[in-house]
Amino acid sequence: MALTEDNNGRRPSRAPLASSFMPFFKASLLTLGSIAVTMLGLLFITFIIGRVMPIDPVLAIVGERASQSTYDAVYQQLGLDKPLLVQFAYYLWDVLHLDFGTSLLNARPVSEDIARVFPATLELATLGIFFGVILGVPLGVLAAVRKGSWIDQIARVVALVGYSMPIFWLGLMGLLVFYGILGWVGGPGRVGIFYVDVVPSVTGLILVDAALDGNWDVFKDAFSHIILPASLLGYYSLAYVSRMTRSFMLEQLSAEYVTTARVKGMSEWDVIWKHAFKNIRVQLITVIALSYANLLEGSVLTEIIFSWPGIGSYITTALLSADMNAVLGGTVVVGLIFILLNIFSDLLYKVFDPRAK
């Protein structure tokens, strides 16, 4: 497009456009560089862990009764006879191609196993964080507004119990009461034995796949199985989210702008939700993102108790079986989740806080 001349016969400069683009370009480069360095550090740590663990990967493959010639052949095939830097370079190349090696337990590629088990954890953690945020944020706001009242005391006790009670004990008691005695929920596993592999796996999320297939019997059965472990994870998340929300709101409600808004006759609803709560959204983003990440990678005990075939139970089983390829592959995926959630939080900062743009 041709540039038109101004009244003085001069063409407008392109400098303002370039100057407005440069900060965004620099910020993008810094973000990408930070991601690359963080990921490189994560891969280096997992590589070192795989080398210092007191587990011989060759023996895990060939067995203790293998001959020395067989041992040496596998040792060279794995590249263990090469310098560490060369091994690390090979490891980086394989990870960049999503090749985490072959699982010693089932002789399948680890990447295929992770793609199979991760949707189960994603579904469980997503439902858990949904419960935690939907209930925890209003509870924290209400506790801050009614500071010192019986509502505040109950909210603090709920948060304290959620922090103090071991989640494996809550899981066992939940199974005993709601499944064993009352029969309100389904038992361990994602679905009952009669509904296994009934619906085709499209997304790996059993609720979504059942809804897409229109099989509401499977959907109902799957929901009865997921509701209890998801509620327990949601309660754990609720304890953290509600406590932090209360703390953030107390700080805002004691600020001068809130007093000024009340003096001007603004309704209490507008003071709380349109002013005080609006100013804690950026802080809540970090809290919710961290809580979600913890549910995605820290639900190991819940998955084991409820026989949930997720990534937590997969890594635990692999570790107990000395399957280091599966352990390291799962660790890299969990670390990548944290990195992606941090990036997502940064993007939301720019949406809710104009000062971050």
C-alpha cells in the first residue's frame, strides 16, 4: 500500500510501527529462550538421574543369567560405552523426536504408553480443579468478607483439614463409606468391568468419548467412578485455593480504595466483586495454575488407591519395576506440563492486567 504525503509534503515515518513491535518481539524471544533453557535443564537432570540410579539398565533387559558377550552387546547397543556428553546428545535427539525408548515391562514405546495413560490423569485432575475453583474461590471470598464470623471459622477448618488429612486415608475412607457401605459411587477403575472398551477411544477421556458415542450408560458408569477421586482431589485443591483467596481478599478489603468506594455509597456486591476481587485475579491465576499442575503430577496416591490408570500410577509401577525409560519419559512429560502452565499463566496475566502488556 502506498504511503500518502502529509500537508508538508513529507511521508509518514514507519518508526512508530517498528517501535511498537520491538517490545513484543523482544518479549517473545525472552520467553522462548527461557522455555528452551528450562527444558534443557530438565532434560539434563533426568539424564543424570538415569545414570546415577543404582539400577543397571543392561541387566534389566538381558537378566542376571545372561552371558558376558550378551551383556557387552546390549551395553554397546544402548550407547553406554560412549562419553556422557555424546550419550546426552543422543538423548536430546531422541526426546526431540518424542522417542523415550522402549518400556521394559511391555516392550512398547514409552511415548505410546504415556499417550495412553495421560488422558486418564488429565480427566481426573481437570474435574478436580473444577470442583476446587468453583467451591474454593467463593468460600475464600465469603470468609474474607465475614472475617471472624462462624462462616470464616468453618472455612478455615475446612482448609486446615484439607491440608492436614493424608489423601490416601481420605480415599480409603471414601471407598469404604460411599462405595462399600452406601453404594453411591462406583468402585476402583475408570468404568465397570462390563463397560471396558465399549466406546471407541477418540480423545482418551472416557466421559467425552462416551458422550461423543451417545452411550449414556457408559457415561453414567464412568461418572460414578470418577466422582469420588475427583472430589477428593478437588477438596485438596479447595483447601489451597480458598485459603489463598481469603488472604488476597483480606489485603484488598483493607485498602483505601475500598473504603472510598463504600463512603461513596457503592453497593457491597460491587465493592467486593467489581473492585476487590478484580484486583486479585492475577494472583489467583498463579494459585490455580500451580494447583492444577500439582493435581496433574501429584495424584499418585489417589490413582493407586482407586486403581486409576493414569500417569502417576504408571511412573510408580515403572519405578518399582526398574523401568527407567518409562520413569524418565513420564518425568519429562510432567516437567513439560509445568512449563506449559507457566506460559499459559503469563498469557492470562496480559489479559487481566493491562500493566503486563
